[in-house]
Amino acid sequence: MEAETWVCGLLADYRGLIGEGCVGLDRERGVIAAISKSPPPGARAMDYRSRGVLVIPGLVDLHVHLRGLGYSYKETPRSGGWAAASAGITLVVDMPNTQPPSDEPGAVEAKLGELASQCPVDHGLYAGVPERPELVGGLASTPVAGFKVYPRDLASRREALQAILSLRGMLVVLHPEAPWARRGDLQESPASRESHRPCWLEAHAVLDLASLGGRARIHVTHASCPGTVEASRALGFTVDVTPHHLHWSLHTLGDPCLGKVNPPLRGHPDVWGLWRALLEGRVDALASDHAPHAEREKLGDPLACPPGFPWLELWPWLVFRLVRLGILGLREFLWLTSRGPALVLGLRHYGTLEQGARANVVVLDPKPWRRFPGPRHSLARLTPALMERLAGAPLAVLVGGDPVYVDGELAGRGRPVNPFASRARASGVRGGGDT
Ligand SMILES: [Zn+2]
């Protein structure tokens, strides 16, 4: 390994502040080749030492919707990928409710091809549960991160689901809502949606999946209720929460379309319980569930407007406010946004500043307070987070050792990878093995 680019500042990762020094990046292999006090004489260095600037691992978002293909009017891997890069997120994993759905091998290959050709950051894709169980083997042999289970799958695709759960080590990500939660047939204010999709339906879905047994690794995503976090942990599953279920309640974001998300925003006691679970270290990761839609869709009929928030350009820095306010430690922040999600995905070489780790690095100025002026890269322009106060600002973002975002501007696409492809080649294990 040979370091060609050096990035210097206050090094920090999930272990906390490491100290002032430099990471040497091997761009050819896309890994951290060396850690040192200072760069070798004459070396190419981005030197931020003595400026109070942090050098941290790139952030990981294990639940995004980059749309593309038939939904390219909502978002594309290019626009969503640049939104991620601008926020210091250097690995995103895309969901399979695409058009066409990524639940058969041909559609998965098409979606992976689109991601590879457009996305400027490292990327992965979950496969959907197929209608026909005989497709499970073919899907599992594609380089996917794992499978995503929707409420519908718990009701009508149980045979295929059972085949997936039988795959040892396969990552299975659950959307925890019972299939019979009422949807779309009510005048859906956030309060009415919350009362018709209550917390116990979330826990029920977790227990239902657990009842199927198997040898897969289960991850419960966007838990919106403290009971879901506890049930997941009790069953040995990993669990993430979203920034929006922490940041808003059904009382603070009452707009029927802007505040519409699945699972719904909750009342204050559940929001407080979720906070407690997060701050007491019982949550494995934060994940955005970035779900972009066209303005005309979100501004439409509250009975028909699609659920979801666009988040990729800002969510880590909304959370970083907690670090600035002394509520959350830097170490815990970096666990929740980088190392934790990497381990959920089975990627030990992500989310850490160690020799041999993936050379995804963010230079972060932790000092500024700023307002979110609206999306610059995402196609989803309509966001309830407009003018939200954010803390910290990424100064430079590197993917595989290549600068992709510097001083607020795109710096080039670099050489992003699908880490699940190299893992599949290396080990023959997919969707939950280790490297
Ligand atoms: Zn989602």
C-alpha cells in the first residue's frame, strides 16, 4: 500500500478523538495506507492541523431511496448521490421499491448498473422479497446488501420470506409495520394516521418476523416507538431510528403531506422514549429513510400524497447539534452515523480510521452554526427542514481517497464502489458476511 494523498487534522472515529495527525490514502486500492503524525516531506497533503478541524470516517446511511429508473423524476442516483456527498455521507444503501421493483435478478442488475454509472459515493442495494420463492436463490447470488421486508411481504410472500430467512448470515431489513395497519382510507392528519398505525403494530411485525425463525441476521429499520427498539434488542436484532422520528412529533409537524411518513410521526411520550433509547446506547444506527418525491406529489391531495422526507443533504448535521450542545458525545455520534451502520451491514472496513479501512474520509469543521437553505442537489425541493439550524460543516469529502466535494462544491466523481460486490467475490458470502 502506498499513500498518495494525506489528510491532516484532529483524527476521530467511533473510538473518540485519536489525536492530531494524518491519514495517508492509497487511491489505487481505495484504502487508508498509513496513519502518521505528519505527512512525509513533499507529499500531497490537505493539511487542516491547528485549525480545530476534525478528520472523521465517511458517514454511512443504510436506508435511502435514490429512486432512478422509472422514478427518475423524483430523484436519481446522481442527484441523491451528490446530496449524500455534500453532507459527508460516503456510503448509501438503496431500497428495492423502485420502478421496476428490485425483486427479480434482472431488475436488481439494472438498478445496480444505474447506481454504478451515476452514484458519486459508495453504494449498495437491498433486493425485495420476490413473489415467486424460486427467485430467491438468483437474487441472493447478485451482489446485494441483503433483502428488505415490507409489511406486504409478511402477509402475502411468506414462502419466499422463509426461503430468505433460511440463508445463513443474510442481512434481512424489516420495515416494522403489520400488514393490516390501515392506510390511505382516512382523512389522514398525522394524529389520525398515528392512531390507526399504533406502536403495538410495529412490535407485532417484529415478533411476526421472529416467529418465522431461520439463520438470517435481522435488522429493524426506522423504529418509531421505544417498544420496537426494546423488542428488537430482546430478540437479538439490530435496530435503527430516523432523525425525523426524533426531531418531530405529530404535534410539531401537523401538515398532512409534509408530515406524512411511514411509520407515522408519534406523540411526545414515544418521541421522548426514543430519545432515551438513543442516548442510553440501545440504538445501533441512525438512518435517514431519505424518501424524495416530486413537488406536485407532495403538494397534492392529503389522501393520496406519498409518504417520506428528503433528508440526505442535512440530517447528520441536524443530529450534530446534540454534540455541540453537549447532549451526545462525538464518539457516540460517530458510532451512530458511521461505525454502527457499517457493522449492521457487515462492513468492518467502513466507519473507522485504521490502516486497511476504506479511504472514505470527511474533513469536518465542527464550529459553525448555520441554517439549511434548501436542497442544492436533491431533486426533492420540498422539505419540512427548510431553514432548520444545523451544526458543523463538511469542508472536504473523499471517497476511496479521491476528493469528491471540497469547500461546498463538487470536485469530481472519483471511483465509488459497491462494497457488497467485492465481499461477494472475496468470500462467496452475500448480504451479511464479513470482511
Ligand atoms: Zn424507506
